[in-house]
Amino acid sequence: MSCTCLFGKGTLTCHCAACHVTFTGAESFDRHQTIENGKVVCRDPATWMKDDGDPLFMAYRETPDGKPVWGRYRPDLPQRTFPVPA
């Protein structure tokens, strides 16, 4: 499977070839996938919330093609906002 997304470089960057979302590391990448009915399902990091209502992920930076790079939510860092795709 090949992917034409421009997600940048870095030893801690993980890009999902299934949903084409980029993460700051393997832990965040692994957390975005769940097993439902025996199949791997990618969850949208922008909509996944913790039990206390805080987001599980936040956008840390931008890929070269302008898409967010997601990582674990940290309330001490500013949240990046990106336009909602049409």
C-alpha cells in the first residue's frame, strides 16, 4: 500500500495508511485504532474525548500539506485549530 500524503519527517512521526492521519508518536497512533467486530477501526482524533470531558488528542503542528499532526492532549500547551474539511 502506498500513500501520497505529505506528512513530514521525524523519528517520532507516525502516519496511518488507512485513514491518512499523522501522529506525534507510536503511542498516539496506537490509541487512535480500536477493534470493533474483529476489525481495526480508526477513530477521528478530533472527536475522541476522555471520561472527564477533556480531549484525548490535540493538534501540535502542521504537516507540509497543511493537515494537523495529533498527539496526546496536554492542557499546558496551546491547541492548534485547523479548518474543517469540506
